[in-house]
Amino acid sequence: MMQTQVLKKFWLLCLLITFSSVASANLTIEITRGSDQALPIGVVPFAGSEGLPEDVAQIVQDDLERSGYFAPLARSAMFEQPSQSDDVQFGTWRSLDVRYLVVGRAAQTDGGFELQFELMDISGQRRMIGETVTVRGNDLRGAAHYISDQIFEEITGIRGAFSTKIAYVTAQGIGDNMQFGLYVADADGRRSEQVLTSDEPIMSPAWSPDGTKLAYVSFETERPAIYIQDVATGQRVQATSFEGINGAPAWSPDGRRIAMSLSKDGQPEIYIMDVGSRSVERITNNNSIDTEPAWAPDGRSLLFTSDRSGGPQLYQYTLGGRGSAPDIYR
């Protein structure tokens, strides 16, 4: 009875921390609001892209717009469509209040494609960057995301994330007929691939730092267990299956450890598991619920959520500082 009450309280705390919704496999990402000071940019359709399986310039434009940092000019408003920097008439684009301009060309090669792009500073009347991108096979979307990353970083100074992947869980059906799926997709929700299907809930997918593995919680053995799965091969191992809660896995920055919440010794506490040996070390010790650990970028401390003060609060624990209590994160 006590174990059931702890489980119910734990999952209620997780719901307070995180909002989740039922999704379909065809993921749609909608940004309803961007920056009030989004930078005006024009992304001209790439010359030679007619008939290609993907519209590279449109993908780049969508990436930049989705970031919230940019306000792309509509194609219908473009007076001209240059394909290289030498053809850019800066006055024309200044009259359209465009601050940056992306131009490019596409050509099919043996076994793939070749994309050339250039980023222009309209106000400064200069070429900022330019590159030729070689595409293997039909991976034009991957190349477009790469181009978006280069443009985004050059203008903002922030590393782009358009080439990264997301992982998400779907739930379809009603009651006892629910079917759960674990999927990975491009950062824009496209090219979704199913990693796992199950009749039991799947929760908390977390990427390894190198992007090759996922840690997640599955109830397929009728109680929560943490699994580690290789995304490319599909091979997986059951990392934990202790009595009670096995939840909230979080990879360390070096990929050698996973922080998690376990209740094997009573209340849900934060533990760290060595991925290689599967040995676990208890980090917190109190009579409250500790969950949702997250690593600091340097791997030297953990943030986690605890209700030890009467309601969910963020706490920070410095690793190696044994004997000291976690501090409220401010």
C-alpha cells in the first residue's frame, strides 16, 4: 500500500514538472510566437533546384523562421532571384528592408548533389560566408539543415541546432487498447522513424551526448525499467529494474554515467549509474521525492526537483562534496 502511494505521488510530481500530450506519429511542430525583434532575411530559391526531391531554400527559410530569430521575406515579394553574390543588387534588397540575404545554386552529381550557398550582409554590402556542400544520396534535407546551422551561427554567434534529432513518445488508442511508440525525427519533426512500439507506457527518452543512443523508461515488464537502445542498430539493454520507481534517466556530458530517480531504498532518490559497470551510487538521502535530474555542462553538479520544502523546487548538488546538503537553485 505504501509503495503504491509513493508511486502515485511520484508520477503526480512528474506531471507537475512536465507537460506531456498524446501525439500522432506524424509530428507537427508549431511556433506560435517569435522574437519581437526578429531579423529580416531573404532566402532566395536556389538556382537549378527545379525538379529536385526537396526545396533546399524553403527548408532553410523554415528553419530560420522556426528559430524565432528571423523574419523571412516572402518569395512573392522578391523582385529578383540572384543565385550568387556577384548578382546581388544591394539597393533592391535594402528597399525591401532585408538585412541579410541567402543565395545559392544546386546541381545533381553522380551519386548525389552539390549545393553552393552564400550569406550576404545587405547593410554592409558584403559577403559574410559561402560554402559548397556535397550531398550523398538524396539527403538534401540534412544538407539544408547544415546550411541553416552555418547561417544561424554566423549571424547570431550561437551554434545552430537544426541538424540535431528529437525523440518523442506517441500514444494511440483508448483504455486497455493503448499502443505506445518511441520515435526519432529531425529537429523540424520531419523524417520520423519508429524506434520502439509497446503495449505498455514509454516515458522520458534521453539522448546520449554523441546522439547514438537513447535511454528511456518502459513498463513492458509491468513495472518501470530503464533501457538503453542503440538508435541505428535497434539493439538495447535493460539498465535497471529495481523494485519501485526507475525513472527520469539523464546522460552525463561525457556519456559515461546516467543520473536517475530510484526508490529501491524507500523514497525516490537521485542515483548515478556507471554505464559500463551498471553500478549505482546514491546521491540524495531524505524523506521527500527527488526526481528529474539534469547535469551541469561541466558534469560536476546535478540539478534536480524535490518537494522537500513542501512543493516542487529546483536543487543543485555538487558532486564530490559528500556530507553537504543540496542547495536550492537560484
